Amino acid sequence: MEAQQAGMPPAPSQEQTKLAPEKQQHISGHGEPAVRYHGWKVMPYVIGNETCERLGTIGTTANLLVYLTTVFHIPSVAAATLLNVFSGTSNLAPLLGAFLCDAYLGRYATLAAASIASFLGMLVLTLTAAIPSLHPPPCASSSSTSCQGPTHRQLAALLSSFAFLVVGAGGIRPCNLAFGADQFDPATAAGRRGIASFFNWYYFTFTIAMMVSATLIIYLQSNINWAIGLAVPTALMALSCALFFMGTRLYVRVRPEGSPFTSFAQVLVAAARKRRLPAPPSPADDLFDPPHRSKLVAKIKHTDQFRWLDKAAVVTAEDAVVDGMSAAAANPWRLCTVQQVEEVKVLARMIPVWSSSIVYYVMLTQLGTYTVFQVMQSDRRVGRSGFEVPPGSMVVFNMVALTAWLPVYDRAVVPALRRVTGREEGISQLQRIGIGLALSVATMAVAVAVEQRRRGAGGGSSSSWAWMVPQQAMAGLSEAFAAIGLNELCYKESPESMRSVAGALSPLALAVASYASGAMVTAVERATGWLAQDIDKGRVDLFYLVVGAMSAANLAYFVVCALWYRTKNIADDDGIELLQTSSKHNADAPPAMPV
């Protein structure tokens, strides 16, 4: 557990992993403190923190382009460029945040600091709208030439709010899922079911928050005023911080074990040094595999893949071993443990599966962008009320489909599948991802058919916006399988020492997909002219066909990776007994999701 001393603690070794002082009252048979998992009892604090944080930041960041152009009078091209940099940095920052979390700070301290940073970012952004001296004066007329741009002082205030928000994103995004899952005991069936259900609950509340942010928060900002529209999410961010700190005494907090990248580098260097050695004939007997004494870090069994890495754990005459409570290599750059080697193998197996999510996110990005353009040139009226559907609100149908499906999946589908497959989560994470990728191919097939029908009907206002709803709903269903399955796989399969880094993989895939989507649009437009400014004069259906073909190829690639993949095989307990409270099983039991 993570110590509560102020400042940055030194990174302990795996054998030094301990509980926070207030958790050390229960001791196991080996003198090591037992872990008290509170499971669902702490979820109101964990999920409440995440929900309020999303309510506070998503709606604001989604509407920043309007704020920059209408309040700060930044030209549209410069504003779009600034937002692209902000978005890309926000998606890359979790890599650094995850490294600091796993190596030095721990998930609790990282989330605490990041939540405060997000609140400060929202507070400064609110002040730029509420204090007249922190934003340019209103335009003298409707002409953009009469608008005064921001001063250096005003721009500095704006950019400082962005910097705080980037720091917040860098700490919250990679840690929140892993921290929530840390609260369940993975050694029990109830705890493992709790982890699987937690991922569904997380995305359920996450999507609800996105829908509220994309509607109510944006409405306040656009139709009331920006000061109130930003003050409300700032207050929600303050509530998010309060909820998080209210659960402090109940959290399971895993102390950081040092940089996982250092351990990975040691394995690669040691294997390279011993590359000329023959492969060990009997890995179980010939490899350096000292007793594993940590309760919070699961011991991984040896696997036969990547046998050349096993050479890092071969003991030679030049290798010195230090005896003590548990044996350790005198020079970890020459001799590594089987545990270290297997952790590198886990990462090597995970990367190909993760890479398939990049093309998947490209599909979601392109579909979301061009659905907006399709709706802009369609009949957007709803009945005879005169109300017109905002093109940017089409993403709500994606969220509604995902939100409606998750309770059904968690309460009905998973129990039924559990009886058939015998798996606690119903189906494996790889199967769940595969279903999501297959749905992405079907989604693009529907999108092609809808666009061809829209063009056949004459395009423009002769076609209803409602024809675009099915493709958005199918995209939401695909996310319920692919996106959630990927995050669950990354958490469960990654070594404990890099679970926060694993949490940064999805934002990294989104960042790569964003850049790839922009490059793809530019290349297709230059080569074919399909993506004209007026889509009725272009061929969006053919563009969708290309994206669908990419998705189909990506599905085939994923199937190959999944067939090759070997799940992490946890060794039997080394005799360490965990002392649990009498209410532990009830705490781990997942609650019913609302329907």
C-alpha cells in the first residue's frame, strides 16, 4: 500500500511492497500485512469522482472551439490548431503520468494530484470568462475585423488553464480504471466478477456523463453565458475532488515498485549479453526463479513463447546471487528473475492486440466526422415542431446505444454466457474485442448503404437525418465490446508494476488514430476528390467503403493476433494467507446495474 508521507517516496523493490500504515493491523502468517478489500463499498467515491470529473471537463473541452473563436476572437484556423495541440498533448500526457505513477507516486497520489490540477484548470478557465480583464472586449460590430484579439496576459491565463487540464488528464486517464479495479480481490471469484462488472459500470456512468456534458453543459455555455457555463463544471470538478478524498481511509493503495521500463531494459540487456548461450533444456530447473513473497504482485508462470528472453534468467558462473529473505541477483543487468522475464513477454504479446485498436479508433473518428457532414446536408427537422437536430449531437445516439446495452449485458447476457462457458466474465476479453471489431465492419457496411440511399434520394434536404441513426447506434454497440474489452484486457493481463501504463494505452491509440485520420483524409482528398466541401458532389460512400475494408483487414489481423496470444498464467499461491473481513464477499459482489 502506498505510504502517506509528503513528497515523492523512493521506488521500492518488488519484495518491499507493503501496505499503508493504517492498513497494517492484520498480519498474515509470514508477518506481511493482509489486505482488506472493500470492493463495491468504495465505488461511490471512485465512480463518483470519475463521473463528476467527466461532467466537468468533457462538455467544456468539446465546446472550446466556440469559446476560443467567439470570446477570445482567435481566428478559426489558429483556434483549430491550438485545440489539436491541446487534444494531442492531453492524449499523450497519460504516458508520462502513468510512468510517474507506476515508478514513484502510486495511483492514489497521482489521482489526488491530477484531480486538483483539473480543478485548478477549470477554475482558471472560468475566471477567464468571468473577469472582463482576462478576455478581449466584445466585438464592436458583427464584422470580424472589428474584434480585438487577446493580449499576452489574457493568452497566458488561457494557456495556463490548458496546462493544468493537461496535467489532470495525464494523471486521471491512466490511473482511474486501474485504481478502481485495485479495490477488488483478484484471488476470489467474487472479486474477479466485481472487476469485470466494474468495467461495465465505469463505462455506463462515463457515457451518462458524456451525454449530460454534450447537452446540458454546452447549452449553458452557448445559450446562458460562458461564466455560468464554466462555473457549473468547475463546481462539479470540486465535487469530484471531495468525493475522491472522502474514501481515502477505505482505499487499497498499491505502493509503486519502481520503473517497469527499468526492469524491462534489464531483461533485454541480460538476454543480449547471454545470447550465445544455448536455450535452457528445463526452464523449471535451470532458470533463476526465487520465491515470490509479495501478495499484491501475482507470480507469473513460465511460458514457452519468446524463449530467447529466458536466457536473461540463466544462472552462469559470472552471476552472483545474494541470499536473504529471498534470493536476488547481485547485478540485475546480468541476471533477471523468471517473473521479470514473463512480464516482458506479457507486454510483447499485448502490443499486437493493442495495435488493432488504432484502426478501430480511426473508423470511429471518420464515421463521427462525416456523419456530422451528412446530417448538415439532410433534412434535420423533427416532426412539425420546427426543431432541428444539431449535427454535432448525433454522437448522442452512439452514447445512448452503449448506455442502454451495458445494463442488459451485465445483468442478463453475462450470467447466461457464464452458465454456458463456465467463465466468470462470460466470454474472454479477446472474444469481446473480436465481437466489437466485427460490429465495426458491419457499421461501415450500414454507413455505405445509407450514404448511397441518401445520394440516390437526391441528397441535400430531401433525405432525413434519421437515416444516420442506425450507423451511430451500431458504433456505440461496437464500443461496448471493443473499447471496454480492450481496457479490461490491458488491466488484467498487464503486470501489476505497469497497470497505469496499460491504462494510458487507449489514450495513446486515440492520439495515433487522430493523427492517422487527418493524414488519411488529406491523402484520400488529394488522390480521389471524394471528400468535397459539398459532400453531395463527392463520394463519401466510397470513402466509407475504404474505411470498411480497413476495418475488415484489421479484424483479420486481430484474429491472427488473438490465436497467437497466450493469456497470463498465474502461479499457485506461495502459502501466503490473506486475512479478510467478514463482509468481504458481500463487498466484492457486484450490484445490479439499472435498466
